[in-house]
Amino acid sequence: MSDDEQPGLSRRAMLAGGVAGALGLAASRAQAQQAEGQPLLGNPRLPEPAGQRMRWAIVGLGTYAVGQIMPAFGDARLSRMTAFVSGNPDKARTLGKRYGVSRFYGYDDYDDMAKDDEIDCVFIALPVGLHAEYTIRALEAGKHVLCEKPMASTSAECEAMVEAARKADRRLGIGYRVHFEPTNREALRRIGGGELGPLRQIRAEHGFDANPDWPPHKWRLEQPLAGGGSMYDIGIYGLNTSLMMLDGDKPVSVSALYAYPREDPRFSEVEGGLDWRMTMASGLIVSGSSSYCYRPFASRQTYFGAQASITMPLATTYYDNTLILQDGGRRKIGAGTPASQFAGQLDGFGEAVREGRPHRTPGEMGLRDIRLIEAMYRSADEGGVEIAV
Ligand code: NDP
């Protein structure tokens, strides 16, 4: 997902509401968050003094890192930036001035971070094809790593990343920010609390129109840097978010069909669209679609229950997620400021590291998702056959 696909309010406006919203958390929600063992949006704790916050290096100063992650440190209470890694030293220094960051690395002297005591955690915001290499090198340099989604190009790479974290005794997390996003946490609370009755179906639709002339979309259309196509980049939100809502239920099989114009020259290396279906152990069907070739941008989740349903017309965006409960009537439910998800995931990861607690979005979750998508691709290659997972 990219900046220009985000509908709605300015970040400044959202931030203005963010802190107040976070501090206004109902006591029961704050307690539930603490019981779960991780801070959430605008952590209810007071900010820590700068010297005690987790210190982060940001790797790859592109659209997402500059547009969303760096500003989020302004909302973070337990995290601060100390280093930038970039192939463009001028850009890094300009951003360094803006954020008070004075330690700079390139991709060649990246491993020197091992000697840098001012870095605890590394945030990988590179194209997908580079995730495995730079994650493993950071782990070997003794740093904890939060790597952007999708975790890597192949499940074999994901396995190597998990193993590198185990060997280095460092923490590896995946940047599934939705797990820290208040509207989705509210949906989870209601679904998990049985408000919809037994779930009957989940539907997930995520897509946008890829622009091959825009650099952040250009690499998304090149297999070596992208790993996969629309399902890797945008469909994964639907897959991962749906699974987030299904406590204890596990996928047992998947099937998929490609869904894009084959003659479209953008999609010679990666798929432009995928329609997928996943059967859970409970028998529940989760189905969805991903696309690089329609407008407008879609980020839609629907949870159909026997008693009621939740529709999220915007479910996984940066700033505008909405939850509509349909239980005979139709109620729009506010749950907090979506933008707080960025700071929430940074602080959540740092706190899990420091306190030795499980992280909400571990490397194993990223590996699970890539294995599922690989099985979907296998199914689509064979005309939609059901594949056991
Ligand atoms: P960009 O292309 O905007 O940024 C990637 C950056 O990586 C570049 O600016 C560059 O930074 C660095 N880079 C190093 N080598 C290469 C290369 N060969 N080609 C291109 N860039 C290179 O991409 P995005 O910011 O959109 O995506 C980065 C990551 O973030 C991806 O993994 C993506 O999936 C993820 N993402 C996650 C989102 C979320 O909501 N969780 C949303 C958007 C993206 P430099 O010049 O500093 O070296």
C-alpha cells in the first residue's frame, strides 16, 4: 500500500486526535491490552525518558519509511530513532537533520552496526526481495529486527530468517501493523467475544491500480525485488487480518485462481490479481481477492456471523478504517485513531524485546502467511485445485 492510495484525512489532523484518543481509552480496554501483555495504540504508560527508549535503525528510506514510520516515532513512548541505513547519503543526512539522527550507514558498511551500541532494533523497509538478506545480517550483527510485510520472497527465505533469529537469540517480528490498529482490535474484541454468534464466512477484498512508472510500484512488478504480485503486496492484508480474527482456528486447505487480464504488459513477472479461498479446521470458509489492476483502492473486510455481521469498508488503511456493526440495525463504531497503529507496533515490539514476552506478530506468522500464499499460487498454476496446507 502506498501514500497516494490512502483516502481521507491529513496525518496532522489524525495525530491531533491521536493522543487524546489514546489517553481516553476505556479502562476495560486498557486492562485487556495489558493482560494480553503488549502495549497498544498510544501506550497507556507514560513516555520513557529518551535515554531509556529502544533505539532503532531504519533501513531503506523510501515511501513507507519516510511517510509513515519516521513520523510515528513522534507518537511513540518507548522508541526513538538513532540511525538510518540508505544507499543515498544525501537523503539520509537531510532526514537526519529533520529527526535529530546522526548515525548513518550504507548497504556496504551495514555489518558495522554490530559495533554500534546505540542501536537495539532494526526496521527493514526495503523491497521484499532484499528482506531476507538484510534481516539475517542485522540479526547476525546482534540486533532485533522488525521486518516489513511480506516477510520475504519465499518460505525457504522465511525459514532461514526464523533460524537466524533463533541462532542469534534475537527477536524477529513482521510489520503487520493492523494487529496494533484500534478499529481492527475492536472488531477482534467483538468477534472474539461472540457478538456476531458463530462466524459463517469471512470475505477480504484488497487492491489498487499499480503504476509501473512510479518507483515504489515499479519494483513491485519485478519478481526478483517483489517476490510475488498483488497477493504478496496487498492481498496479504486480507489473509493476515482474517486470520487475526480467528483465535485457535487453523487453515487446512487453500485454492485460488488468477484474476487479471493476461495481456496486460505490467504482469509479465508477477500476478496482477488472485481470487483465493481458504478452508479452516472449523469448516469456516475465508475467501478474498487481491488486485493490482482496478480502481479505486479497496481495503475491505466483512465478517458474517449467524447473529450479526461486521463490515469494514476500509479495514487496513493508514488513517481511515471504519467498522459497521449490522445486528438488525446498522451502527458505525468508533474505536480510536488508526494512525496510532504505527507507534503501537514499534513500542509493542520494543517492549516485547525488553521484557522477554512473545511478540504479537512474530517471524513465524510471516512464514505461515508466505507458505499459504505459495500454496495459493500452486493451486492457481493448476487451475484452482484444492491444496492441503
Ligand atoms: P519504496 O520503493 O518507496 O522504498 C524502498 C526503499 O528501499 C528505497 O527508497 C531505497 O531506499 C531502498 N532500496 C534499496 N535497494 C533498492 C532497490 N534495488 N530498489 C528499490 N529500492 C531499494 O518502497 P515502499 O516504501 O513502498 O516499500 C518498502 C517496504 O515496506 C516493502 O517491504 C513494502 O511491502 C512495505 N510496505 C508496508 C506497508 C505497510 O502498511 N505495512 C505499506 C507500504 C510498504 P534508500 O534510497 O534509502 O536506499
